[in-house]
Amino acid sequence: MVKLRTILAPALVLSAALATAAHAQSPLPITLEVRGGAGIPTGDFNDGISTGWNIGGSVRYDFTPIVAAYVGFDHFSFATDGEDNEGVDVGVDDNAFRGGVRANVPLVGMTGISPWVEGGIVVAKTGINASDGSTSLTINSDWGIGFEAGAGLSFAVAPRVSINPGVYYRQHKADFSDEDDTENPGSADVNYFALEIGISLRP
């Protein structure tokens, strides 16, 4: 008679292998996102600055299905209205590292759609670029700390892929060093909305 142990041994080995494979295939609590859109100046920053464009990316770590932390980087490029530039092309760039918390708001009875809100801090640098076609000049501000807040929707288009339209508001102060007056450098409030659409992937 064949011992029961002899029959069970291969089955136990197979079940352990299947469990290990299933664990290896489970999704990580990390989401990668790239996005782009338009930057709309507001407040004092709207004086002479036109609507621009942006591109950025972020990484999110999901602590729970509702709460996640994010870090990322954004680049915004704005044009000027050109009324007083006298043939010189002037543009404004805003680069920012960002980090904060995201909250997903589940909707009862709806699958594949999830509203979300985000809020956090930014560490940003603003640059003013001027060129007359033959000579160019860039003046950069110091790195400054500000804040951002946003909200939007997430639409699942595949098991691990979603499209995320949203709107953000960002504010920080740009301090420009003045070699002739180091105690009172020039400064400006940088405020704008960002209308963006992102594509996120969960590995």
C-alpha cells in the first residue's frame, strides 16, 4: 500500500510553489505617473505672464487603498505678453520638487472611477530667460518653499493603468539675489493653476 505521505508530498510542494508565484505577481503598492497640461498664471504673477505648458512625473506609495504619499518633479514654461520687450523674447520657467499626501475618495456603486485630492509642499526655483536671437541671459531665483493643492478623477482603463485629469493650485515666493543690494533682493509671488491630465501605471 502506498503511504499517504508519498501522495501528499508532491501536492504540498506544488501548492507552495503556486503560492510563491501568486505572491510575486501581486502588485506593488507603488504607482508611477507622468502628466502634462497648461499652467494658468493668477494673482500678481498674471501681470505680463501668459498661459504656459508643463510636464512632470511623480511616484506614489499607497499606505492604504485610500491614503498615499507622493513625491515628484514638475517643469512649467510661461511666455510673456511681449508688449515692452523691444524685440527680446522673454520667458519664465518654474521648476519644482513636490511632495505630499493623496487621498482617494471611493464612490459607492461605481467601479473604475475614483475622485482624489492632494496637498503638499513644493521646493521651487523660477528662472527668467531673455534672448534677442544672438545673445541670451537667464536669471534664476533661489530655491523657495511653497505649497500646492489639487483635485481630480482617476479613470481605470486597464487593471493597472489609469487616466487622471485634475487641477492644481501652486504658490511660492521667488527671491532673486541682487549683487548690488544683497540685503534686499528682488522677489515675486509665483501663483498659478495647472490643468493637467496624467497617465499612471502600477507595476
